[in-house]
Amino acid sequence: MKKMIKIENRYISEDYPTFIIAEAGVNHNGSLELAKKLVDVAKEAGVDAVKFQTFKTEKVVSKFAPKAEYQIKNTGNNESQYEMIKKLELTEEEFIELYKYTKEKGLIFLSTPFDFESADFLEDLVPAYKISSTDLTNLPFLEYIAKKGKPIILSTGMATLGEIEEAVNTIKKYNEDIILLHCITNYPADFEELNLRAIKTLKEAFKLPVGYSDHSLGIYAPIAAVTLGAIVIEKHFTIDKNLPGPDHKASLNPEELKEMVKAIRLTEKALGDGIKRPTFSEEKIKKVARKSLVANIDIPKGSIIKREMVTIKRPGIGIEPKYLDIVVGKMAKRDIKKDEVLKWGDLE
């Protein structure tokens, strides 16, 4: 039985188009104006949803927490993780304005909460909760959000199957609407570490809808993920990869985001329904491209067909070659000219 989850006006399942989330994250750099520009870019690209990150820095990060290696690489080491993240906050008032702006643009507004207070604040704004890989083992937080009854999209970066099982079981006590996202938590993630076949592993292990949150460079991995059955794609994007901040360099620019959406939609068309049969266009072409039994010589009426009288040529509008042994030994009901296609009505 296929699991179907509804997020606002979109159904998420194998029977519907891939749900594409443009991950703005903190690429607004703490600016509401830049956040709105990101919404505009997402709208232009044709995604389904745009997602941000909602947090109170003092509730998420210790003032003594070190930066991750990729954060040091992208932003230097002159400030703490706390100081870096503090500059990337938006106020609740700004988020409400951003929510309204996103809705006006016809996109689904999503945001990842990183603390209990932010989860409460988002309850009236988001149709589903996206949970970061960083909170997959934060079982009290998962339980708290699960009780709110909204669909949960759970990233699985850095996790083992056992840890994912614990998270899923915790959520399922209160909520069955879970979408898992395969993910590699590195920015950018190396292609050698993407392990996209884990998408199938997650589907088989948990019998839940599975997607892919991509942190690799370019648009190649999301397209490959769709071919492997991912029904949700999440991808970071930015206005400009050269802006200061931890995530810009591993994000798509506006043109790349648009190209990714186009490529995913074309990939969906190419995947089809899996039933092997001639297409509508092939039905016409096969009459020309396939072959039939054809007279190899002039065959007078009343002649008994011998093997040397028949050859195999295009077009495919006559007796199929597989019936050659049946045709041999039959009698011609009319004069058949050399190179004429044989038809069953010509024989008896």
C-alpha cells in the first residue's frame, strides 16, 4: 500500500510529481529584504516550496561551541559558531512578513525549527515540520513536534539505520505522516560519499515516503535521486555564491535552481510508469521500421510456397518473420510480384 501525505495543496507520493523544496536556509544573511528576493528566485524556478530556518541562537548553540570544518572554510575562524549564527537570525515579526510574502507568491512556506520555542512559533505558519539532521537523535524534540500532528519531513544525515529507527518509532507514537530524506551532512558533500542507493534502503527498511536533501555541488545528484525513487528533493540555493555566510558556496545560483527543476520534471517524464509497451509514436514507426515476409521472386497463383521464394524486408505491414515456417508449404491465392509484402489473405 502506497503512503500518501498531503502538505497544503500538494500530495506527496510516488503517484505525484516530485515535491521540490528550495532550501533558502540562512542564505538571507539575516536580511528580510534578501529573504524576499530568495522567495522571488524560488518562484521563478518553479519549485513547490521554499524553506527557511527558525531558531533562537541562545537556545541552540553554546557560546563556546566550535565551528564545523566547512563553516571555518567558508567563513573563517575569527568568530564563534554562536556569533556566526546570531547574525543569521530573523525576528518573529520578520518571519510572519516572510510567510505572507511567500503565500502571495503561491509557494508553500516551510521552515526548520531548531528549538522548542521556534517549533511553537511556526505551528500557525507551516503545513509541515522539516526536522534537520542535527536533531534526528534529539528524541524529546521529535516527540514534542510529533504531538502537534503535522506531517514531518526528517533529514537523516549522519545517522545509522538504528538511529533512524529510534527517531521514526518516537514520532510514530503520535504521528504516522513521516517523510524521510536521505542526506549527507557536509557542505559541499563529496560525490563519493553521497551513497544515493541508501534511498532504496530507507524505503525498504521503513516503508515510508523517501526523498533526498542534497548538499553536493551542481544538479546531478538530485536528478539521480529522482531516478532512484526520491519523491522529495531539497536543495540549497542563494542569490550569489560569493556572499558571506556558511552555506552560500554549496548552494545553487538562481539559474542552476531553475535548471534543476526543469531537469527533474523532464526526468519524471522520462521515467514513465514502468510498463513496457510500444508508445503511441512507436506504433506508427514500427510499421515502417520492422520487417515482414516478402516475395523473393515472382510467385504465380497456385504455387506452393517454398523457402527460397520468401525473404525478409521492411516494411512491417505484412506477415511477421516469426511465421516463416507456417507460410512455407501454403499456396498462393494470387499472382504475387517480387518484393511484394506477403499478407495472410494472399495464402491458403
